[in-house]
Amino acid sequence: MAKAPTVEDVAAHAGVSRQTVSNVLNTPDIVRPETRERVLAAIDELGYRRHAAARRLRLRRSSTIGIRLDPYLGGVSGVVLDRFVHAITERASARGMRMLVYAARSPQEELSRLTELWEGSEIDAAILTATERDDPRVGRLDAVGLPFISFGRPWGDDDIADPTHLWVDVDGAAGTRAATGHALGFGDTVAFLGWPSGSGTGDDRERGWREAMGEAGAQGVRMVAEESVAGAREAVGRVLADGTRVDAIVCASDSLAVGAQLALADARLPVPVIGFDNTPTAEALGFSSVEQRPEDVAQAVLELLMGPTGDVVAPRRLESGAAHALITPELVIR
């Protein structure tokens, strides 16, 4: 059998020192881009693979990222985070990293679990999901020193204007703005069916609708419902029963969109509905919806946490414009 290539073989093939190869493998951001690309090409050509266990011992790292397995939500819109976890696991594996999935029923339980994993050297970093305004997890993880990045904005003082934490989010306002622009093609009275005010994500999606309506010089109807098909059906039904004219409805989620469709069917009104999340339900029922693209979110999360080509968790120093990424969603028209 042929001898497996070593670090020294890679260095000779790329015309660099052994230390440079080590830097490319462990701290790629300190290596000049052209040198890094030459070393990576040599690694690919020689088929070099590091021994993961030895590397973890040498670096005193676990090469593992923790992420919470959210409680099963069921219903229509419970698939986005599942897709994200699947995508982040695939992309982390390609970088030589592992994902550790843990369960927690509350933010306090999650913090306890993360602290335990961090202090036991079982994870190098964590990914937070389901962020909320003034999220209590942020300050606690800062205090224990655990590197983390969130899928979702912290929704506090450290948002886009002055980011102090790493985060990636979907630009919900851009999604509903595009959906509203499409809906205006059916008439100038476009309703928005969203959640009660106070939700960062929900308010962001409502903002896109308001901006698009303002730019068009149109006025719409704001309808409110909790995240349930039955609640959405009831909310839309009340508005229709009042005789309010509605040319199209833009919704904050596919669950709300299904409820809106049922209310319109009850009233026998052929009004188009646009959802958000582009779940299999939207495809099955044939209504347009905004696609969040969790795979793009996963890619952006790892790039911010590890650098474009890195395979060691070493969060970048937070600088203006480098601490966050907004993923532009895509409107899928059916």
C-alpha cells in the first residue's frame, strides 16, 4: 500500500514550510490568500487527511459545535429548523467538524446544558436558534466565555447598527416586500396576516409589507392571528364578514396562509394568498410562498464562525459589517 501523505509532503509539494501548512489547516485567516490556495490545492492533489483524534488532542479542541434540537412543533411550519440542522451538519462535516445536538425545554435549561458542555470541553462553540428580543442566553454565554453565533438576530441594542455578536438571519422584510409587490398585481388592496406585535421576526415581516404598500401608494388591511391554522381562519373570516375588500393576502407564515385559504374558501372568494417559509404544504396546496433557504443560512453561519475555508472554531473579531449576514429570501410563485 502507498504511504499516506504527510504534512511534510504537502509542504514540499506547495513549496512552503511545514508551519505554513499547519497555519492553513488551523488558523487560515493569518495566511495570505494566494499561499492558502496553493496549500489547499496541494492537499487536494495529494489526498492528505489529518488524523482527527490526534488533531483534537494537539489543539485541545473538541472540533464539535453544539446546537439545540427544538421541540417538535408539528403543523405546517415546523420544517425550517429541521432543514437548517440537516444543512449545518452536512457542511460542518465537510470542514472536519461535528455537530452535537442536545435537547432543552426552556432557555434556562439550554443555558445549563451549554455551560455543562463547554466546561467539560465537549464543544468549541454553539449555535443559538429561535432568538428573541433581549435574549437572556446572550449575556450568559458571554459571561462563561463560550463562542456562539445565532440563527436569528439578538433583537436588542446589538442589532444591525452596532453588532457585538455573530448572527445570521433571513431578511424577512425583503421577503414580504417581494411578496407584496407580486400581490399588488392582483389589485391595490393587499392585506397582511401576521402575528401580534412584539415579535422581532413578525414585526420585520410586517415592515416589508408596509414599505411595499407605501411605495405603491396603496392602503391595505392588517389582520392579526397567533400561529395556528384555526386562528388565521377565524381572523380572516371576521374581516371578510365585515364586507372588507381584499385583492390578495400576504401572510407571515405558511400556517397562517393555510388558515387564510380556508376562510376564503368559506366565503367563496378567489383571492390569492402568499405564505412565508415555502413548506411542503405550500407546494402541495399550490400557493406562492417565500423560501428562507436554510442551506444558505448554514453556509453563512460556518463562514462567520470559522472563516471562509477554516476548520477550527475561531470567531472573527467583530468589526463593522463583519459580524452578521442577512440572507435574502426568494419568492416562489405558483
